[in-house]
Amino acid sequence: MNLNERIPNNVNLSEDKRLQRALEKWLPNFLSWWHDMGPEGFQEKDVWLRTAIDVGSEGWAHFDYVKMPEYRWGIFLEPAQPDAKVGFGDNFGAPAYQEVPGEFRNALRRIIVTQGDTEPASVEQQRRLGATCPSLYDLRNLFQVNVEEGRHLWAMVYLLHAYFGRDGRDEADALLERRSGNPDKPSILEAFNQPCDDWLNFYAFTMFTDRDGKYQLSALAESGFEPLARTCKFMLTEEEHHMFVGDTGLSRVVKRTAQLMKENEDVREVGGIPLDIVQKYINFWFSYSLDLFGGEISSNSADFFAAGLKGRFKEQEQYTDHIAAEGSFTMMVVENGKLVPREVPLRNALNEILRGEYVKDCEKGLARWNKALTDEGMSQRLFLPNIRFHRHVGEYAGHNLDLDGNLISKEEFEAKKSEWLPTKEDREYVGSLMKPVTEVGKIANWIAPPTSGIKGKPFEFEYVRL
Ligand SMILES: [Fe+2]
Ligand SMILES: [Fe+2]
């Protein structure tokens, strides 16, 4: 582990002078992006952050106060497996690719760029949230997520620089040029162009959108291109905390709302977030995050699998047939204004299969939030909308479907939209509650404190020195 270099790494960067020079040239551009587009207003503050210093399951993380611009963004890959093989697809069993196979070069670059693009975008989406944090604990978690998304960007940029030539370097530069929500140079994927400007958005984003990241990274962790697999495996360990922040954040909002409902049926009167607004935020971020998996019927998914580039979730653990050349998958599609089942060759349905794994995982979050309601003696329930609801990518895009996934007319959708998705008024109301609470051990009224702090520290800890 070379922690003392300008770019901490476990890839022997100092032995590859050409690559080291290229990345050291990219570093100031990254820092200037971080300065312009990273968390606003807290760059000079000490934040109690974890930094990756190892990839072993024990002790990979070091916790201490750091000023964010001084964070040690490093390049860390899981150790190489001796005799690694391509684990699926047409080249199943062949030696894993240590270099980019010429015929898959464009596909692989596209996969890496698409993943890489999400990392700076989420930092940009969240850059103003610090000003309205509900507690120092939450403020620290926001910044932890932000710096690690920055490191994930490094991870993808490393692959572009190390394994692609000129075009890789150009793509790495372009990753710093696109801007979330900018109409002229937007981020590649739509969920990453949506505003994330209040903390309910932030928790829903880290719950649902970072969780898409988990499934994409898991599929890429299976990759036959070994440097990508090794990178993604380590990113997954960091991603866990991001989802934890979202999942527990929403759970704490729900718990607090339930407590306030006992004081006053109309929680607005007592400064809480009504459950129906929470439900609308769920509907919004869940549906946008489902889009990130791509079309239900996808020749790209078939090609990526055939090439051994992108596998299924837990490909090795869950499946015995790693060729998947036979077999089919039946899904509902819209045909002549009706939902009808269609059988699709298995490899063309891999986006939908990965999406299904994701939905099962999201359900567990919902069960936890509903338990928080039960624990507070409430009978109300939150739920996930049907996967066909409010989709902008794939078979259901361009159609109108209700929360149960039934086709409806455009007029019906428009009439119901304000009950299903956050309205301007909902967003304004949530926004009106977003007042910063920065005293050690204090918390905003609309959210419950966490059950424990970070890494053995209590909730009453000075997670950020203001
Ligand atoms: Fe990430
Ligand atoms: Fe993340």
C-alpha cells in the first residue's frame, strides 16, 4: 500500500511513470472540480471521516478529522486472484482479461464511463445540503458519502487512464466537464440530473439511487475484465455506508413522523413530514432509480454478458449455468395499448433480472420503515409502487401507469399525479423545515436521532468542527 504518494494506491503507481504522470495531471483538475462543485461552505472545516487505507476486510478504514480538500482520494483494487477466469458468457472459463480485449473495447469504455459519470454527478446534486443539515451526525454522513463518490470517480478514471489510450484520457476529462442538471452538458443518466435539494431527497436518493449503484457494481464485480472486477469489489464496501445513510435516514423520518402524529393528527402543525409526502418521495426516487437498470429488453445486456463484461448479481454464488444461452424470461410489455406477457431470450432480459434483485432489496427497506410505524403504534403503511409506474426508460416509457402498474390514460395520470409524485407545494413544505441544526448532540424536530453514532462514537460527538 503506497499511502504517502500524492495519489495513495495499491497498484504500484510509482512503477508506471507514464500513468503516474497522467494521473498527477488529472489531479489538479479533480481538485478544482471539487472546489467548484463539491460541498458548498464546509471546505475548510474538520470533518470526522473515514479514509480507505487498505482493502482487507479488517481495518481498511481509518477515522480522523480531515478537511475535505485534503482527503486522500486513492486508487484501491482488491487483490488479484491467481488464475482468475472469465466467469460467464461465451468465453466462460477462459483466462480473465488483464488488458482490454480489442473487440470489446468500446463496450467496456462505455460501461466504465457510464458508471464513472454517476459519481461526480451525485456530489453536485448534494452540494448545498450542508447548509440545512438536521444534525452534525448527518452532516458528517453527507460529507462521507461525497468524498467516497469522489474516490469512486478516481477508481473509474484510473481504469480509463491505465487501460485505454488517448480516448480514455479524453473520457476522464469529460467526466469533470458534464454537470448534473445542466441542460447543455447534463449527466448521462436522468436520475443524476434530478434536484436533490432537501434532506428527504438525500435519504431517498442514497436509499434508492445508491442502491442501484450496488447492483451495477455487483454485476461489474463479476466482470471478466479483472481490473474492473477488482475495483468494483472494493467500491461495494464503501457503498454499504451510503445505503445505510439513506435507509436509516428514512426510517428516522418515519419514526419521528409517527411520534408527531400522536401529538397532532396533522403533523404539519407540529413541524413533521406527513407520511403521504414521504410516500411521494419514495415513488419518485424508486421509479427514477429503476430506469438506471436500462431497458427491459436489451441487446446491450446480452452483448455485455456474452462478452463476459457484465454478469448477473452474485453470478458465481447464485447460478450454475453461466452461459445462459438458452432459457427465456417472461415479462409484461405494452402492445396495442394493453399489457401482455412476452417471452424474451434470457440474455436479453438481464437488465430486468438485475432490476428484480434490486426491488427485492428495496422491499427490505420498506419492511424496516413499516416496522418503525408499528413500533410507534401506527397502522399506516409505506409501499413501493409497481415497477411500471412513472418510467422514462424501457418498455413502459411514454405510457401512463398507476401505482399498481395498470395502464391508464394520460388524463387519468395527470389528474392523479399530485397524489403520486411530489408537488411543488410538497417540496416547498419540506424545504421550509430544512433549518440547520449544528449544535453537538442536537437534532432537527422532523427526524429522530440515530440509535447509535459512527464507529463507536456517540450521537453527541463533534462530527464536524464548525
Ligand atoms: Fe459511488
Ligand atoms: Fe454511493
